[in-house]
Amino acid sequence: MNPPDINPPDMITLGIIGDGHHARALRDHGAPLGRIRLVDTPRRAWRDIATDRALAAVLVDLPGAAGLAAITAALAAGKIVLSTPSPAHSADEVASLRAAAIAGGGTLLPGGELVYGEAARRGLAAIADPAFGRLTSLYIAIRQPRGPGDVLDDLAPEAVAFIAAAIPDAFPSVRVNAGALFSGDRDSAVILLRSANDVVVTIELARCLPASLSAPGLGEIEIDAIGTAQAVRITPLDSAVRIHRDAGNDARPWLDAAVLAMLREVEAPPADGIDRAARHQALVAAIRAAAG
């Protein structure tokens, strides 16, 4: 009897660029990844990984201009590219990513720690259930320990990815009140959105927690979604999604890191990755513009 092929022909080889939350979670994951075979070479330059012909896919978890350059190079090399939820900061950058994908045949899969986390995915499934009714309002709070960084750059894209997954509408009304309450950076923001179909969205972003408080990953997150028939409470640091209805309550437990759900799209990539990135960029840009 022949031994099983440890690298069957339908395996998808994936490399890692960067050292963010997704990269660390993937490197630390000890269980098999299905059809995905991880090829991790952290000492190699990102340009070599992005253009390596032996890799069918890459996870790019680099911040700023370097991340955008790595994504662009990998798309131009024809790869499936997992990225942060809003890899582009402007319409011109979205256009550059689209051009690279068209020229090289690559596929962009914008991810996100919040929207692809097990708790949020189960919450989104509950919101999409006809039993939930029509979504009328959505509240998202992301709180992190005090420290440097602009919350509109660092945290708003994560919130926007969840909003875009829950609400297909455009957002003609965007209001932002942001400032520095705990440090010299813009560490706090309240964002009010109203969709074209009158869904009201409130977002609170703050680096306000004491350093002694353990808040792994994105930090302390609360999401409340109110529908005409049910309400859903999502708290990723808790152990379950809470569904509330007049007849009683329900808890749906969750497991696993967000990057594992992102990997599932590598096996069957959707065709709208660039469009998702463009929609995220446009809404994040509107939030930044409203903040002044």
C-alpha cells in the first residue's frame, strides 16, 4: 500500500509577509489547514515572497506603504492575496490594485480580524437570518489600551469591514467627532452613519483602557444589532454570540482565529475582492474627511 501523498496536486501553497495579528495567528496555529500548505520564510524579503512562483497565495500583514507595495506586487505576479480589510487609502490606490490584478491575474481577498472572527461571522449569520427581521440600527465599539496611533487609520477599517458585510447600502450621511483625549494622537472617535435605507450606525473607537487590562487582538469589542424581530449582541472576548428575542434568549459559542476563515476564501476565491476594497476605502475616506 502506497503512503498518502503529503503534497497532493490540489494543495495551495501560501506564504506570509509581515508580522501582524493574522500572520502571528497563522504561524502559531498547529492544526492542519486543509488544502492550504503554509510555506513560512520570515527571513526572506517581502519582494521575493510576493513574486515566488512556487507560492499560489500570500498573506500580506504589513502596515502602510510597504503593505500596499507587497499586495500590488503579489497581484501582478498572479497570486491570491489575503490582506487587511482596507489595504488602499485612496481611490488612486484602489485603481492601482485593480490594474495589478487585471495585468497579472491575481485575486485580492480583503480580510479583517473583526469581520472574519468566529463571533462576528456567527453574528452576521444571525443578522442575515429572516427571523432577525430588517436591520434598523448597528452599534460597534472597539476599545484598546492607551497608546500611540490614530484610531481612524488603525481601527475604523475593521469596523467598516463589518458594516459593509452587514449592510449593502451606500452611506450618504457621515459625521465624525474625533480627537486626542488620552494621548497626543487622535485616540478617540465617535462616528455616526446613516445608510441609504435608513439604517443608523454608531461607531465608538478609543484607546482608553488601562495597560493592566488584558484585551488581546483588536481589544475590547461590543457589537449590538437591532432588527425588527430580534437583537444580536456580539462580544468576541466572550465565549458566544447572544441572540435576544421576546420568546427567550440563545447563545451560540464560537472558536478559532479570524485568519482561518480568511483561508477558506483562498480555496474558492470570490470575484469581488477589489470591489470590496474599493467600498471599504470610500467609506473610510468619508469618515476621515468628516473628521477634518
